[in-house]
Amino acid sequence: MPEVFITTDCRCTVNVNISTPLYDTSIFESFSLNRHEVHNVTFNSDIQGGPGTILSNKGIEIKSDEEISVYAVNSQPYSTDAFAVLPLDTLGDNYYVITWRDEAEFMIIATERNTTVNIVIAKGTYITYNSVTYTYGMTLKITMNSFQTFHVHGGPDYSGTRIISNEPITVISGASCTSIGLGACDHLSSQMTPVETFGNTFVTINMPNCNRPVNFKIVASDFNTDVNITGLASVSLAEPGDIFLFRIADSSSKLVSSTKPIAVAFFTEGGCMLISGDPAMILLQPTQQFAADYTFTTIDNPTNPFKNALTIVVPELEKGGLILDNQPILAVWRSIDGSGDLQVTDINITHGAHTIYHVNPTVTFLAVSTGLSSTY
């Protein structure tokens, strides 16, 4: 079932309202949160997109009087994925889609009335809408109002498809159920970030507690973009929307650098310990977008709990200043191929809400939360 999990780091009482303004006006919930409390709301499965390509009214509005963290979860037996929901002030009007090869899909959510959206079809794919098939280089134009959703499903891998609008929009990419490597097919989902947040330097990570290869997909945002993956490959992407896929089979982390801004998505393979974990998708943040603190929550599933972990990337000289839930972090750190100053670690964490920060507020770092279950 689709769910949202909400928490806060505010040392106050936070008031939250959640509703579906167009989908069902009877859905409205108001509640209060204190620091590190977690509240989840479950929706009917009909609010999900698909099948096919369709314009509908499935947007969810979440409003609060203080800062909160929000996670969207598709929770089904043997197929679960989640992503952090970005606040309105981080949205943009220029995106590239990244999906996997099979059962690919994406969704656009409008935030303003009379939003014009232009979808420029990438190489090797197509979108059929209202009995018209749009192929490479063609533009599918739609007009959307606040909280309307446009769900696209049914064509091959949409990676490199560009979405441009005259108002801020949300773009969510993924797959209805796809297999990568071993294991069964799984739902994939991740919220895309606008081109203005793309970067030139990334660090590849692994899936903690899962001894399986990881695939990474790069999308270019400009012409003649040169990309170097330390120890693996150097490639030139000629046009905006061009894609490069690479795979890391061991436990190493590598520096990815580019001459022009790119986005990088992480796709872990299934079959962890042969019986655990189907594929998962994460949109990686460039080093230029690392933050000084993170508040997040794990996903609750009491009958089949997840083994939760946190991956951290931080400058080597600053790792002693990290504080997780008011405690210093004790961990085994690893070097990153191609980086002279960054290091990475994975630590297991307990279920619930957490806050990680650095004692020096000018120090930025990456923190990625993941979970693994053998039966859910």
C-alpha cells in the first residue's frame, strides 16, 4: 500500500495537515509531531499511477508550520521501495528522467494552475498518449493544474527524456516492477532533482548488508560532456540526455567527475545473500549538494522488520566531528578511489527517526539511509 512517513528534528510541536485536494476531498488528516516522532499515513492503492499513460488528479499535499522530513513508500509483499520527498522550494522546471530498462515509468505532479509541460522524448523510447505515439526528438505537450498528475508507463527505458515546464513541478522516476541481476522484480522509485542541482563530482556507494553488484546510470545535461569513473572508464556524452551505464561488482567506492553537470542514479542488484533484497533505486547527490545535517526515519514494518543502515561520505579530516543521535560515530572507514580527502563507511542503525550532523556547521557530507529485508 502507498504510505508516507513524516518526522521532524524541531525541538517543538509541529502541526501537519495532509490531504488529496483533487483525488478525494474527504481525505484529510491533521496531527502534531514532537522531535523524532514518526507518523505514517496509508492511502488506497488507487492513488498510485498506472497502468498506461494518463492525466489524473492524484497529487497529495502535505503542509506543516515547521520543517519536517517526508518519505513516500510503496509497501507491498516482496516489493517495496521508498524515496525522500523534496519540499516545494527545491523544485524546478527543467528535468531529465532516469529509469531502468524494464517496466519503466515516471510521474509529473503540478504545483500551480495552468502549468505547461513539454516532454521531449529520448533516444530509443516512445510515449503513446491519446492514441498518438511520440518518438525520439518529438515533444509531448500537456497542460496541468495544481495537484494533477501525469503518469507515463508502457514504453522502453525513458532515461534521457527531458521535461520542461513554465512552473515548478515534481518528477518521480522508477519502474512498476523490474529485475536487475538475481532476485525477483521490484518496484523502483526516486524523486528527480532539477538540472540546476546537477553536479560535477559524485561518489559511488554500495548497498550495505548486501554483497551484490551495483549499477550506475549517468545522464548528461549539456553538449560534449566528458565523464571519468576512476579506474573504470572515461566517456564523452555528445548531447544533453545522453546516457552512460556502468557496473561496480566489488565493494569499492569510486569518484565520478565530469566537465559539465550530470546526474547519477544508483541501481542495486537483487539477490543479497541469495534470499534477500530485490533491486532498489537511489538518486545520488553530487558533492556540491552535500548537506551539513540530515533528519530521516526508517520505514516501519513490524511483522518483517528491515535491517537498516546508513552510508556516510565525509572528508577524512572531519569524520571525528560527526554526531548521530547525540553520539559520536564509531565506524570502520574506507578510502574512495580517485579522492584524496573523502572517505566512506556503512553503519547499522536502529528503527525510528534519526538526526546526523557535524559539530562544525560548515562541514558538509553525504548520508544515505537504506533497509534490507528477506521477506518483504
